[in-house]
Amino acid sequence: MKLLRQLAWVLFVLFLGELLRVFLGISIPGTVIGMILLFLLLLSGLLKLEQVADISNFLLDHLAFFFVPAGVGLMANFQVIKEAWVPILSIIGISTVLVMGVTGWTIQLMKKRKSS
Amino acid sequence: MDHSADEKEKIIMKDFLATPIFGVLLSIVCYEAGIIIQRRWRHPMLNPLLLAMVFVILILTVFDIPKETYDLGGSYILFLLGPATVVMAVPLYRQINLLKKDWLPILVGIFAGSATSVLSVIGLAKVFHVDLEIAVSMLPKSVTTAIGMEISKEVGGVVSLTVAVIVLTGILGAVIGPFILKVLGIKDEVAQGVAMGTAAHAVGTSKAMELGETQGAMSGLSIGIAGLATVLIIPLLIGLLG
């Protein structure tokens, strides 16, 4: 029963997120608005951590698994990827290294400067 | 006669598989197989998600099962990505003190990283002479699938290609991330987590969680913010592609 009630809270927040997206007419996905809402609910104490803790652990522990069907969607793009796999993979690889470097270094530098 | 018997068998098999059970079960079995293989050999390229994708695609192809049949169950799993995105607020809330302490470096880092992602795709697409349609589809490569699909629709990309590129980026980020962080000398736990989440969204976060709770939480919080940042940045930079 505990898990079911916790799931209901999460779905309720997600539902509110979708509702807000439609009413505000913004192009931020309802899931992200839901995430912000849940964060605010926890901060304000309107929702206690225990009310969503177990379902959160379950969902976050299996996060990578939930991407399997999206990954299988690759099948639909076999042709495009077959023809251009070298540039596509090169762009992904180089860009990923650059993003990690810029993000990590920026934060490390700013934190160091603040503490010194 | 042989031929028609063959056809008949095929139809029976497809009817038999045409329930959500097949897609869900196949996904779980393939993912568990991926976990077992990774535990056995411990090589970072043996990512359970990557292995599960390969196994599912191989099985569908070998047995000539249509992707629509698989998607009957696959869509139930995909549905859980919604609630999973929402509860990313929980690790963020648990780490509220770290966030309060370093909110400015975190925000600047995520915006710089997201801009780097978009700019590098634009620049590299020119270097490699990639078709405009592919380049546009790759713009949101570092954000979470839910946001990336919306961006792709908006800028005229091929949505399924965007999903493929996002998943590939996530897997690559998760696989090479810890190594890259080490080589680049990024030792700060907050910086490590934000770098993983900004570059490789939720798949990167699943790896960041293995590095530590701080890294996991920082990575998780970066997903939403990087998505927002990318939504804001792309309209400013997309003109450079033309």
C-alpha cells in the first residue's frame, strides 16, 4: 500500500506539471515542471520526504532500464545512421568531452576562486 | 504448401506475442543479461543499457518481430520515465545544503556546458559536412529525452533520430565519463556530478550515482537545468547552422 500511495503522489505532481504546461503555454515539458514542483513541495514541507522516498528509490535505481525502449527506437533510424555513423559518433564523442571539460572546469575554477 | 504453412506459423506467433507482456519481459530479461555480463567482465563498454538495446534489436530482427509488437510493452516502460524525471527532485532536496552553498558556480557551469554542447554540434557538423537535417536533430543531444524530443520538434529535426542520438550520448557519457573526468583533472565532487548530468543527462546520472551520492544528486539536478538552458540557448545559436 505504501508504494502505491507514494506513486500516486508522484503521478499527481506530474499531472499538475502537465496541467501547468498547458495553461502557461510554455515549451518546457510537464515532467520538468513536475520535478520543480516536487522540489518546491518538499522545500515548503507540504510534502514530507517519507511520502515519496521509497518510490523515488525504486524509480531512480532503475533509471537506465527505462531507456531501453527509447534505445530500441534506434532501429527506425538504421538507414541514416548506417550512412553517417562515423560523423555522428565523432560529433557525439568530441562534443561530450568538450561539455564535460567546460562544465567541470568552470565549476572547479569558480569554487576555488570563492574559497581563496 | 511449405510457404503457406510458414506464413501461418508467423501469424500465430505474432498474435501470441501481441500483448504488452512480451515487450516488458524481453526488456527486463535483456537488461538483466546485460547486468550479469557487466558483473562478469567489468569492462566499461559493457554498459547494461547498451547491451540490452543490442539484444532486443537482435532478437526482433532475427525472429522477424515487428517493432510495433515490442512497443506494446515498451511503451509501459517508457511511461515510467515521466515519474522518474519528477522524483529527480528527491536527491536534489537531500543535497539542498550543497546546492545553497554553490548555486552560482553550478548554474554558470551548466549554462556554459549547454552552450558548449550546442556550439560544438554546429561547428563539428560543418567540419564533417553532415546533412542539415541530421545536424538539427543532434542539437539537443545532451538533454533528457523528454525535453530533447520537444526541442527537436520545434527546430524541425527528425524526432526519432534525436532520441537515438540522445541515448547514444548518454551511454557514451556514462561509459567514458569517469575516465574523462580523471584525465581532465576534475576532482571536485560537485563539478564531477554537474559535468556528468549536463553532458549525458539521466544515463550519465545513473553512472554519477555510482561515483557517490553527491555526484548523483548534482548530476540529477543538472538534467532539468541543462534542459531549460538548452531550450533558451538553441534559438539564439541556431542561425549559425545556416
